[in-house]
Amino acid sequence: MKSFTPREIVSELDKYIIGQKHAKRAVAIALRNRWRRQQVRPELRDEISPKNIIMIGPTGVGKTEISRRLAKLAQAPFIKVEASKFTEVGYVGRDVESIIRDLAELSVKMVKDEERVLVRVKARETAEERLLDYLLPPPAAAASTHFQMQETESLAKERETQKNTRDKLRSLFREGKLNDRVIDIETSEQQKMPSIEILSSQGVEEMDMNLKDMFSNLFPKKSRKRKVKVPEAYELLVQEETQKLIDMERVVKEAVERVEQSGIVFIDEIDKIAGRQSGTSPDVSREGVQRDLLPIVEGSTISTKYGLVKTDHILFIASGAFHVAKPSDLIPEFQGRFPIRVELEPLGEDDFIRILTEPENALLKQYKALLETETVQIEYTEDGVREIASIATIVNERMENIGARRLHTVMERVFDEISYDAPDMPEKKVVIDREYVRQRLADIVRDEDLSRYIL
């Protein structure tokens, strides 16, 4: 885990998220505490548990984005789940333990990708040698197996005599002069396993995991001959050699360690499972889900295909709009697992202007870059940007407040005509000013019924 200071973390988050100082400070402290815990003496380290966070705020104000950017910053395994997708154990649907299984899967992929980069150079060297063997096969390879000693000596001599030819082929390959040559190569591949889905008390994920392990032994890898061009053959051989060089046991061990020590789970729509059970019928997706989440958040051991994973030190960040329900509607035990609560503020016109212009991935920059691919130059005026922000604010006030997501809808309406006509436009420069924005949106905003439908 990278050791950013809280101030550095907030500074990095500021590049992509406007405002929300309190939320940024809370997650920055939580992340720094994870690094601090690693520096504590071992006997005390296990006693320090993460302080889970609940983010309270309307949709579209940056709750998910803060968590996503935080995980990227920490290079930690991160998963976002919707609380409303889970049901109580014993009912058809996803059970909460699948969160940790999915997190372990993501962690393995993350570590495997890192290993792939580390072994890439060695894999390329080995793949190049194999490719040269295909381009210039050693004659001794076809000799009778009765003379293995002589064959080995002969092969060594042949390799020596063919060295000049191999070096010449190597130079031609590196210069790209063999790119059009077609060769036959042999690659190994796993046979496709039959797709079977079984519903059981264990849950679909668990059964699917067990079946895959079982069938992987029944259907071993087989080799396949392919006729491909040299560059494609080289890439296929690089992939094969990379896979051979990766130590999966070490990858799995490292991945599980990362999940346990630095994993982050973001549970969205937590307010949808708030509220007490009413009536006599069971509420399988509310209080029951909270009770199932309790042991995972508090700390338990979950069985995954990569072994047992402890959740004691995974950081859980929950979020919800809490329009109807309140955080106090969550069951007391669940509230106790999330000691830190931060409220995110609704966004206004000035915030929208900053969102449109300041972040590194700002919407105005995105649209400009997209249309530059059609050689169309987009220029924004200050009053044009303010008009877009103003209209988004008005629509949010009149209708459902969906925060910064409203900007996407408004921007699409503003750029609808340009995006359609871009390839055929004679005038390759467009100025987005207040007049242009009003021309595109005034009628829609004025007609409230139409704006409800379109914006």
C-alpha cells in the first residue's frame, strides 16, 4: 500500500471530485490509518480494526467516485456492490458472502496483472527464441529417437552452425521485415467446460466454483496448430510464456493477503435495506440482509476458491441518499459497525461550473477530445458554461435532484446536433456560448412536461 499522507490523498481526490471536504477528509484518515496499522507492532496490529464509514447524501454528489478513486490511489482490491441486490440466506438470490468471493477474484486478477508486467521481458526473450525455432527448425529434431545422445550433440553442433542464420532472422524480425510471413505454430489451450447452473443451499457462486475445479481436471489442456502471421505468432507465444512464468501459488497467497489487509468494499444503496420488518411476511431483502452483513463487517472467515479469507481488516464504506429512511432506521448492531458518518452536500450552479471545467476528466474536456477526432474544434465561452450549469441546476430543482449526473443529460442535448453532423460539417469550428446553449435547450426547459421526459 502506498503511504500517502491525508493531505496528499485529499489533494489527489480534488483532481477528480469537486467539493465534499468532510467526506474526503474522512476517507483520507481511514486510508492513512491502514498504513499506520501496518507500522504497529504485530501483537497490537491485529487488535486495530478499520473504522467503517457511512456516506449520507443525494445521488450524483460523488459518493461512489470518492471510494473508487481512493481504491485506485491505494492500489487496493476494491469492489462496489448494491445492497438491494442481496437477499437473506435461504432465499433465491445472491448471498452477501459472494461480495468477498468477488473481491478475492478481483485481487487475484490485480496481482496476476502485476506479475505479468514483471515477467514480460523474460517472456518476450523466450517467445523470441521459440519463434526463431519455428522460422528455422533444427534439422536434428526430426532424427530417430534411438540415437538420443548423438541427437543432442548433433543438435548442439547444428545450433552452432546455424547461429549466424538465427541472428540474421532475429534482426529481420526485430526490424519488422518478417511481418508478412505466415508460419505454423502450436499453442496449448484449455478445452471449454460445459455450462451448468445448479441452485442449492450453498448458492450458485459456490456450486459454480466447485464444478469448474472438477471439470478442469476432466478436461486437460490440449495443443492446437495454427497458421498465423509472424507478429500474431509472437504475441501468442509471449502470452503462453508469460502464463508459464507466473507462479500462481504465490499470486493467490499475495492476493488473499491484500484482500485481508487492504481490501475495500463499497456498499451502495444502503438506505434501501433500512427500515424495519412490517407485517407478518418476511422481508428477505432488508433487515435479513443487514443481519447477514453484520458478521462480515465485524469480522468473519469466508470460504472462497482461493482458500479462507478473513474480513476483520477489510474497510467497508456504505452510502445512501436516505431520502425516505434515516441512518437510525438501520438495526442498532449494523449502525455500530459504521462509527464514522459523513454528510455530502448537494451541488449548486457554482459546483457544476467547477465540475464541467476543473477535474482532469471534466466533461467539457471529454467532449472536446471526442470531436477533435473528427477534426472539429470546440470552443467554450464562460457564459456558455454558466448557462449549461444554470439549466442543470434549474432542472434538478424542478424535478428529481440527481446531482452532477444531470450534466451528462444536458451536455448530450447541447452536443446532439454537432455529434451527428461532425463528419460532414463544412465549418470545423463551433463556439458553445450562451446563445447556442439556449437555442438547443430553451424550449425543453420552458415546457416542464417535455423537460421531465427529455432531461
